[in-house]
Amino acid sequence: MPVHPRTARLTRRPERAMSQTVSGRLKIGLSACFSHADAARSLFTNKTLQYVEQSIAHWLMSAGAMVVMVPCPTGETARGDTKLSHYAEWLDGVVMHGGADVWPGSYGEVPLKDAWIGDRVRDLYDLALVEAFEQAGKPIFGVCRGLQLINVAFGGTLYQDIEAQHPNAQRHRDPVTYDQNFHEIRLTQGSRLSMLYPGMATTRVNSIHHQGVKDLAPGFEVDAWSIPDHVAEAIRRRADRGRSYIAATQWHPEFHKYGATDTLDDTAILEDFLWACATAKVSPRGPLRTAPGRIRNRAARLLRQALLMR
């Protein structure tokens, strides 16, 4: 994928570079959030809901991309033969959505508290979705939970709760202030992220998570760290360790208020991902003929295979 400094991206924004015809627009998948069947719910009683949060879809659409939620193809109402691999073949890239905690069992641990049990069903779907796009050689971008899921998928582990397990941790999630909770981050010099923001050593981002990277997945690097407690805030797969673009942020770039100067402008991050998608579209690598090998391989892999095969 060609490296484009900020000066280049300012002269060639995705909405200018892409054709505005429907056929020429990038098609970006967005992973589904789950609201599991609940007999006590008055609306859609005892029905499983799959949905997306509005702002992340609008964030991708702001650059001219067409956004498609990728529904989980399994469940008690499943019909037909549509596979996640079909979506990976058809779409130009995928964004892994924020949301519920990752189940500690997904990275070989037992939940330390019932409150941190996460969503095992969604983990299985998300892992299968990452595997499908990895096999297809399509770019993957993660946001918040998406970063954590990507790290787990490729062999990393998580803090089940940063404040409880990380020495001298600051508060990374405040349920009252929610997206108005902020902290400083330091960009790793020489990283891709630092190249997207030349001359910027530190900046301010929103912070809406209580889990985070403990052991970084092999083949990945940290693009940004929180200040002062040194928690990974952005990760990326090293270019020499994989054939496709994979990057993620712990903060929500889509929550940045357009035109605001008190937090990091999300534009360069979005353009970088879409640039990777456009490049992969022009120069497709074709499907992998062997399993990726770095997606977590546990007993649950059988269920992931079912998700891929549906």
C-alpha cells in the first residue's frame, strides 16, 4: 500500500479521488452489535436484534463510502446459504464496531467479575468476520472493542479492567460523562499514525473503555500510548507481517465533533483506512488458500467455521 503523507492526502481526499457513481464508491462493511433475545423487553420481545450505532456509519459515509452492516448469518432463525466469506469477497474493507466487553475466555482467561463476562456470542461472530476478511486480503479497521477483538484474534490478551489490573491507571471510562471523558495520548514516533499527523507528539482523545491491550498480538505494533499510564491506544499490523492493512484505535474517532480543535481530528485516520481499501480494490491479492494461522484457534473455532460456512 502506498504511503501517503498528510500533504498528499490534503490534495487528494477520498471524496475527490473516488468516482461519485454508485459503482465507483467504496463499499465498507460494518460489524453488527447484538441485543440478544429478551423475554422481558416490550419491543421486539424475545427477538435478537443486530444493529449499528449511527455515528460510525455516518463517519464512513462522510468520505463518500457506502456502508453495509454485515449481519451474523447464524441463529435460530437462520435461512439460506449466505456466508461471511461472501461479504468479504464483495466488500472493499470492514470496520469492527465498538460495544460490549470481549469475553475473557476468548483469550484463555476466566472472568474476574461477573460484570466483565462480555459477549461470547458476539466474539465468535467477530472472530469469524475478521477471519473472513483476513482470508480475502481486505483491510480491517477496529474501534474500541474492535481494537481489543483484533488484538485477541491475532494472539494478544487484554486487561479485563484497566483500573483493577494496571498499576497507576487513570480512569479510561466514566459512565456519567461517557463520550466527554478525555485523556492525552502520545504518538509513537516513526509510526504510521505519527506520519499521518506530522509534527504532533501528543494529542487529546475521548476515552470510553475499561478493557485494553495487556499482551500485544505478535506482528503488531503500538501507534499511540495513553499519558501518563502507558496503555495502548492505537495498534497496527506491521507491514512485514501480513498482506493486508489492519489498524485500530481504542478511542472513537467517529465521536470527534467536526471542526473541533480540542481533540484529535479524525480525518487522517479515516482517509488512511479508505486509501488502503481503494488500493486493495485496484490491486486485489486474491483469497488465501490456507488458514491465516494467527486467528485464535480454540474449541470455539468449530463455531467460527460454522459462521463462515453458513
